[in-house]
Amino acid sequence: MSATYTIIVENLAVTMRLGIHPHEATPQPVRISVWMDLAYDDAPTADRIEAVLDYDFVREGVKALADGPGFALQETLCDAVAALCLHDHRVVQVRVRSMKTDIYPDAQVGCEVVRRRV
């Protein structure tokens, strides 16, 4: 029997270059959330990480993107994170949200994308 799960990495805090405005040339705080829908041939029968997707690669991959040259747009950041997640064949859909937390004193600004395996 096939099994589906949603793995969530929520509000991962990174500091990165993100934006088009002069004041965004220096790294700023950004929160990244990821929801991965996974399909397994069978539900895991063993309580071992080898039976499922190890989500450490998402955290490490997002941190590596944050340490890179940066992004002009939240849309391209979200697409890069989605591509990272879809690299694993068990991920059938991913939803990625980025939030700039310090742009405005009264609001956070973000983007969310959904990508599906084709």
C-alpha cells in the first residue's frame, strides 16, 4: 500500500542578501518554510531514518543558498529551494515560503510557490 507524508521545515532563520533596493545590499534576516509532500511505495515498517526522507538536506541546502551571492527576488529564492527539494524523487510536491522579517516596522513581506513533479 502506498503512503504519503508531508515533511515540514518551518521558519528556518537565515541571514542573506535578498532584494533590489540599495538598503538590501547587506544581508538581512529571512525566514524560509518548506512543506514537502512525499510518496513512498509502502509506509515505513522500521523506525529508522533510512526508511524515510532525511530532511537535514533541506536545512543545509537553504543555508548554502543563504551563504551564496544572494537573490534579487523572493520568487527566484523560492524556486531555488523548491528545485533543491524536488531533487529527491520521493518528493511529489513542495511548497516554499520566504519572509523578509525586517523590511517594514509593521509587516513582513513574503512569497510562496508550489511546485509539482511533472
